[in-house]
Amino acid sequence: MKKFIMSVQHLFAMFGATVLVPILTGFNPAVAIFCAGLGTLIFHFCTKRKVPVFLGSSFAFIPVIIATKDAYNGDLSYAQGGIIVAGFIYVILSIVVKFVGVKKIKKFFPPQVTGSMIIVIGLNLLPTAFQMAAQNYLLACITLGIAILINVFGRGFIKQLGILLAVLSGYIISVFVGVVDLSSIGSAGLLSFPQFTMPKFSLQAIVIIAPVVLAVVMEHIGDITTNGSVVGENFIEEPGLNRTLLGDGLATLVAGFLGGPANTTYGENTAVLAITKNYDPSILRMTAVLAIVLSCVGKFAAFLQSIPSAVMGGVSIMLFSMITYVGFKTIRDSSCFKNNRNLTVILLILLIGLGTSYLSNKGVTIGIPITSTVKITGLSLAAIVGIIINRIVNDYEFKREG
């Protein structure tokens, strides 16, 4: 019973962002939830059921999905084709990593790089949480306050349910103050199966969407590193980066075939792990099954969609702050900041990762001659530059490690 309740908490944590992506792009939210659940099960199968990760809708694909949709007069089936190709590229990259070897890949991600990347992930997510909270700051603050109080003063299982209890408390308060419209729940049918759609393929759609993989692979590495730092395991090495990439790629490929947005590892659920200190991967698989089942229950989907953005924004502030803390802890525990060369790498990653995001509308637009413009996130650019600079300034360490 405890596992079930905790899986529900993970469901609430992922729901806001997973549903927001289809709302912004035009995909069916029920299909997105179904694909998130199915994709998570695929990921766990590929990673030997060792990595406590949940996969949800990827924000990185939003600009290119919208661009493809506009290019084909609102027909999202061509975007599905591009997503399928993107997933296939993931699979190819996983094979490359397998043959190159994880050890050679691993040495490019020392604490000064991974810790800084984790910080950038958390701080880049925080503005989204504040935008959600801005819908009703008072309600968001109350929800956040409840989550903090439970985390500080809660004990045992109650403390592990802090996020779920905060969301439910915020929802009940919202109902009493008249923020929630319950009519949508009453009018929703009991069963409402997801409306899957078939993909279409075109070269134009593929060249618009596929290059985004260059950006999101770096985010994938950052998310897996963050998850491993929280759990205390090196998932890059075991079960291996090649397996996590394979799981992410197959999940994205399947989502494209069913009519859902691309999938990615979710920081919200990693933050829940950090808060609850419960790292059992089976709980995430149970969450995945719940997502699949509930995507077919119309009334529950309506209930989840009725949760005010401010409530989700309040708990998200805590979740994303926890991710940021994990990054600082990674740097502190390794003492890498005491070396001036490492400190330079840290500062450079933070400067690029935060500066480009806030000054360039959440990304850097890079023109590729045969494609449309591709938006690379601050994290991706910072990671690429950080890895290269770290390789240069710590050249002796690289040679010494072979």
C-alpha cells in the first residue's frame, strides 16, 4: 500500500509538465500520459530495472514541433514522423557509446562538469515553476509552505508523502476559495480511451525536428547524472549510458508512432527521490502503470487537469530547488572547487548555462544551412563548452588516466 501511495505522489509530480507539452503543441494530453507510462516501462526494461527514472513529455521539442505543425497547416502527423527519426538517432548513439566504451565517456564528466550541469538544470527549471505560481501567488505560497513544513517536521511515511499531501492540501483550499471548476470532472466520461494517430514522414519535417537530438542528448546525460547523484549510484557506468540512451530513444520512437510528444527523463521525479530518500525503481514502474490506466479514465484525467497551475507551481519551486542543491552538494563533496582550473570550468558552465537561458529566451538559436534554426538550451551549450574547456585545462589528468 505504501508503494502505491508513493507512486501516486510521483504521478502528481510529473503530471503538470507532461500535460503542459501537449497543451502547448496540440497533441492529445491523454495520449501523452499513456506514452509517458509506456515509455517509462520501456526505459526500465532497457536499463535492467535499476534506474529510478520516470519519462515524460520533453520541453526541448516544443519549438520544432510547433514549427513543423505550422509548416504543414496544423497537421501534427508529420511532427510524429520527425519524432520517430529523432528516437532512432538516440538508438544509434546508444550503439556508438556501447562500442566506444563507458569508461572513455565517463572521464569527460568529472564532478566540476556534472555538478555544474545539475545546478544549471535546477536553476533553468525554476522560472517555469515561478510562472506557474504567478497564476495565484498566495495559493502557491500556501502549497509550498505545507510542503516545506512536512519536509522539516514530518516523520516516517508522512514525510515521504510531503509532495502529494501538499498538492492535495492546495487543491482542497483551491476548491473552497472557488479557484477550481469542478464541472469538467462531472461532465467527463468514466472511460475515455486515448485517440492514437498514425505518423507521416517528410524530409522537411525530419530536418526540422531531428537536429534537436544534438541538444537533448546533453540534457539526458545531465538528468541521468543528477539521478545517480541523488541515489548514490553511477548510472552512467552501470547499467550504462548506452542503455539509458537506448531506453530514452525507444520511448521517444514509440511515442512518435502513437501520436505523443517525445519523451525525456524527468527532473521533477528525481527531486521527489531526493526529498523522500526512497529510491526503489519499482515505485516508478508502478507510477508508469498508473499513468497508462488513468489515461483511459476520463474523470481522473479531468481531475488532474483541474489542479490549478499555482498549486503545481508551489511544489515545483521546492522540487527544482532540491535539484539545484544536489548540484552544489556534488561539487562540495568532491572538493573539486579547490582547484583553480576546475573552478574556471564551474564558473564557465554556470555563466553560459544561466546567461544564455535568461538572455536568449531559454535557448541559443543556431542556424544550420540545410535546416531551419535549431534552438539549443543553455544547459546543452554550457555542457558542450564545459566538457571541451575541462578537457583542455585538465589535459594532464586525461593523459594520466589513459
